[in-house]
Amino acid sequence: MSIQPAPLQFRSDGTPFSPVFDDVYHSADGGPGQSREVFLHGNNLPVAWQGQAVFTVLETGFGPGLNFLTTLAAWRADPQRCQRLHFISVEKFPFTRDSLQHLHAQWPGFAREAADLQARWPVLTPGFHRLTFDEGRVVLTLLLGDAQTLLPQLTARVDAFYLDGFSPAKNPELWSPALFRTLARLARPQATLATYTSAGFVRRGLIDAGFAVERRPGFGGKRQMLGGVYARQTPVRQPDWSRQEALVIGAGLAGAAAAERLAARGWQVTVLEREPAPAQRASGNHVGVLLPVLSLDDNLQARLARTGFLYALSRFAELPAFEHGQCGVLQLARDDGQAALQRRVIETAGFPEDYARWMDAAEASALAGARVPTSGWWFAQGSWIHPPAYCLSQLNAHGPLIRVLTRAAAAQLERDPGSGDWVARDAAGTELARAPVAIIANATDALHLAQTASLPLSNSRRVVTLLPETTPLAARDIVICRNAYLTPALNGLRVLGATEAPAGAEADPHWHAANLDKLGRMLPGQQTGFVPDTLTGRGCDRPSSPDRLPLVGPLPAAGARFDVKPARIERAPGLYCALGFGARGLAWGALAGELLASQICGEPLPVERDLAEACDPARFGWRAARQLAREKVKS
């Protein structure tokens, strides 16, 4: 599961070299020249992207990132460039940021592009990493891991392929018939390809997969290279919105992220919020905690939380300023059994220490600034966030493109058969907003709308306590979690939570005492300075689904059949949801918004196919249909 960074080595002529594959990363005749001649000109770029709304490049083998730097520089220099450029690249052995800085120093012509890439370079963990440049108009999606595993998980329609793996003789996995078939599945009609190699079995394999391939004069001292076009006319269903307008129901973490990600693509978005201001209910806590989830088997929840955690961190720098802090999160084991499991997870996963590491109780106590009873995980990039400010930052990020209507409770949602618009109305039947696309993101209030009434959403009530900073704690300003969590102070108040409570419960001395008891088990003795009767707090609901994964994606049409593959389930045109985030709204919210915007706009998805399917709101109907079919077979 772990990602092994590429070792940094050079040949005597200064060419970067891989000892793993015993091959160079580019020709000794010059890396930038090879990149421009073989891959840009070989795919008729920049001409091919001119006048396009979206253009997508897929590269096999990111290496030092030279092809990306060259492509980004060409895009920036082209006044007729496409509106949005997606660059997708897979890499099994990525370089560290320090190695990239060393490598990029030899290409001063790309100094700006290199600095931008280095600043965004992700923690080297497996899976998809989405990075944005130039206010989101350039998107780099890095697939870290084995191409044979990750490329089949990619959902995209590709316009140009850069086949840039090491020599087929040294790295045959990147030149296999199975991989060529995967590329063909991803190709748009007339998609182009280019590669430095001219190996006969590569040419034949690409032809068998549906590409028309020709030999071309090679670069530098190489006699030939290959280029081609995807020759099969596979129909591509691309969303065609005559008006790029959407309405979003709910202005919490889910709705704000969906609105922001669509507005970043130039959409006009109207957000309907029943409360007097955004983020007043489930997303309204004084301080929330952003951290990933780890599991021994790296299950769906862990993978989704990892991708969402890292994507959320990358978004913070792109948004207007809001209250948050990357203080780190210490997650302590509940008991000896979990302590052993936590240590085993880290030893098995091999995560980089700047993502997650294990520490014993002594080290954890030193880090916390107070004695803790157990060992735990340390997430150095874990953060505290003021959720209402985070939501407002997203809603204000694109000026007039996002319009928020407060005290606007959507009681009905219906599709106008004439215009095809979704129309939201209040309880009196008054129209609130209309748009060709609607996103339901209002937690369990969604159960009052006909289109989402059957979804298996439920609330779990939690009560948090606010601890005044005037009563000092020995703990340092990090987030500490065990069977509760304690945050640094914001505006003089720490958040301590959370205790499960009955529906409708609000903060009172009973629940404050329960939270203080948890504080004492997490930081022994630190609870004694607080008197429950003097404390304040709030109760809030955590809406979740039976499998503890969110519901994000297109909603099934009324009367849709579920006894078919999920991809063939009929969907309501233009209707989507983002629901059931539970306690993971901060980790999943931004990623869910990006997933929805990508689905709506027909762009490459930011997550693996199985993760998108695991979040599909139609999954429960499909599972029920499968179970019914099994029972019929048994009977």
C-alpha cells in the first residue's frame, strides 16, 4: 500500500536516471526539447486545444514532471488556449518535493511552473491527488501507484495521450495489451497519442486496441517514434447544459462546497438556506476537526477520507481567508487492543511521517503538554476549522456567481416539463429558485423532499461543550482525540465533545458533565477546573447512512429499475445530492463538491471509480434489488 519515492540519481552527462528501471527519464539530447517535440507537437498541441472548453491529457509516467511543466507553460503562453486543461498522470515511484526542486533547477525556462508544482506537491500516499493551478483553470490529477491498478479506476474522456513510460524492455507493465485497452476505453473519438518509443509490439498492441498508429521521425538521435489517433467512433455522452445554472438546497459544508466548485467553473449558483445564515445547524459547531481515517485493510472509508483530507488542505490556500489552523491532531487509542492495532496499521501502511505516524504514550504526552494514558496516531497536517467561516469563505469565493437566499426553506422540488428546470418552492408553493441542475444538500431535511424521501438517512444527536480559556489547561494548542476531542481555543473558547444524546437534546449540565468525564479519561486531571453548571455548548445532528459513507452523485429517476448494473440505473436529469456526511463533513465536503462538479460538467473524476460507486446514492436500491434476486433464487 505504501508509495516508495524514486531515488534521485544522474548519469555522468547530467541526465536523470532511474536505478529501479535502469533507464533515463529523458533523452540525453535535452529533456525540454524532447517534451515539446515528442509530446506537444506529437499531439498537435497547442493547436488541438484551441477553442475548446475543456481539454484532457493523460500521461503514463509522471517522473520529474517535465511534460506537465512543458504543457503548462505552453497553455499559459497561448492566448487561444482552452478554458480548462486537465492533465492526468500516473506514477508508481514519485519523487519527493526536495528531489523535484533539485531536478527542476536544471530547467530555468520553467522556473515559474516548477515553483507552482513544488508548492502544491502532495504527501506521497496512494490514490488520486487533485491539484489546481491558475485559479482552477488547470487541474493536475496525480495517480500515485501502479498504473495497471489505477488507470482502470479512472473515469475520464481523454483528448491526448503522452505514453512516456520507461523503455518497453525495462518497464513492460506500462506497455501491455491490457493497458492499451484501458487507454482505448478512456479515449474520445479522434484522440491523439504520441510516444518516444517505436517498438513493434507497442505499435501492434495500440492498433489492436483501436488506434491508427504511424511511425514518425524520432527526436534527437532516435530514428523513429510513434504517433496515432483513436480510430473507433465510440459515442461519448457529454453533458450539454444550455444554461450553466444550478440551485443548491442547503448552505452547510456540503452545499457550500458544491456551490463553490461549480462557480469555479463559471456556473451561476443559487443557494437556498432555511436558517437566517449559512452553517447554522449540522455545520455550525464553533470548532471542527479535520483528520483522516486509517484502517488495517485501507477500506473504502479510509481511502475516501484520505483523498478528502488532502484535497481539503489543498483548497484552503485557494479560498478567501477564514479561521483555521494546521496545529496537528493526536488521536489516542481507546484501550490496549486499539493501541496494538494502531501501531500495526502504521507499520503495515508505511505512510510518510508528514501524513501519519505512531507514537508511544511518553512521546504523545510530551507532544500534548500533559500526561496521556495511551499511545496514538499523530497527524501533523490535521487541523482545526471554524465551520461557519469555512462555509462563508466558499460561498464568497466567486463573487456574484453564488447567490445565497436565507430563510428560504425548500419544501417542494419539481421539474418543469416545459423548460426542464428544477423548481424549488416553499411550503406555500411560492417559487424560490429554478435551474437545469439541482443539488440536494440539506442533511436529513432531504427526507421531506419527494426525490430523496426514500434514502436511508438517519440522525445521531451529539452535544459539545465550550470550555472558556480563562480556566487554563496544561494541554498544548493541538487537537487531542480519544473517546472525545479537545480543540485549541478560538475566540477564547475550546470545544470539547461529543457525547451521544437523545433526539432534540440540547447542551445542559448533564451533558457537560459527560463530556468532562471523557476529558478526564483523555487528559487525566484536566477536567477538575470546570463546573458543569457554568458551561455552555450546543447540540447538533450528524446525518449518516447505514454504511457510514456519504451519498454523493446523480439521483435515480422516479420509478427507476435497480436490477441492472449501477451505471445503467436511470437517473433524474440534472438532479444530484450530497448527503450523509456524519462526522466527516470537513474531510468529505470539499471532495464531494469537486466530485459533483466533475460529474455535472463531464470532467475527469477526482476519485477512483470504486469510490465514486461507493458514494452513489442509488447504491441502496441496487443492493436491495440484488438481495431480492438472491432470495428468489434460494426459494
